[in-house]
Amino acid sequence: MANIQSAKKRIRQTQKRTAHNRTYISTARTYVKRTRQLLADGKLDEAQAAANLAYKTLDKAARKNVIHPRNAARRKGRLMAALEHARQNS
């Protein structure tokens, strides 16, 4: 446990920031999961709408430096590739 006041403050700040950032990560992961589930079920129109929400939340997380911008780009690219693959196979 930290003894110095500034170290204690940094611990408090880190905990608060982690909790705040977790919401962005969790939301993005939820939308990506939902999109993939809809693709697996063959509901392409609903999957497109969910993909747009996933796209938006990943961009927001990257803009706020919760995840790295390239990480967001990679996830969006994989999601769009899966959506396109599902369209071609239907």
C-alpha cells in the first residue's frame, strides 16, 4: 500500500479512470458481439444496424484514447469483412 499522499491520489485516479473507461470498452464489445450473433443467425439487415452502432462506439472509444485507434480500425475491419462475407454467402 502506498504511503505517500501523491501515490494514494494516483491510485484513486486510476481506479476512477479504469471504471470510466471500462464502460466504453464494454459497450463496444457488446455491440460487436450482437452483430456477430445476428450474422450467425442470418439477420443481415439487423446485423448492419448493429454494425453501425459497433462502428460508432469503437470510434468513440478510440477518440477518447480508451483503445488505440489502430485497435479500433482492426476491429471495425474484421467486423465489416464478416458482414460482407455473410452477404456474399446468403
